[in-house]
Amino acid sequence: MNLLLSITVGVLFAASIYMILRRSVVKLIIGLVLLGHGANLLIFLSSGLVRGRPPLVPMGESRLEGEYSDPLPAALILTAIVISFGIVSFAAVLVKRAYQEVGTDDLDEMKNTDR
């Protein structure tokens, strides 16, 4: 399972770098989304996978015994998802407005509109 997830993280990072290096602004946003998903999956994978063991202390105990899932990576990933949603939605609106003004989403053609 860890090998499959590691390969998935590598593919997501490779695809995101490829998309970010394209000339289209829309592909740049898609690359940023893929990069965020790859980073979230990397955080999740580095925390270790423990199935069926929530980080809850049983009644009458003072600490957890054995393996349990760490709640900190899940909280970090949820926070990153919310922040990346805000950034992507802002970038999408910005690209839409730039497309309305310039008439293209090609970065080289957008540079030619500078005065």
C-alpha cells in the first residue's frame, strides 16, 4: 500500500510540474491543484498508515497503548485543503477576468499587452 501511494505522490508531483511549466494560465492553475493534492498525500503518507485505530483514549486510561493514528497530519491536511480551495477559486476568478480583458490565456501573449 505504501509503495502504491508513494508512486501516486511521484506521479502527482511530476504531472503538476509539467502543467505548471506550460504556457496556459488555466494549465498553471490545474498544476497548482495537482501540486496541492500531491503535498497533502505526502503529508498523509509520511504520518504512517494505521487502519481502525482512532486516537481516542479509553475511559479509565491515562494514555494510548500500541499503534494509533496521529490526528495532527489529518488536521494539517484539512487546513491545507481549505486554504488551497480559497487560492484556487481566487486564481480562477483572476484568470477569467484577465481572459476577458486580453482575450487569451497564453502567458506570452499576455506579456505583449504590457505598456
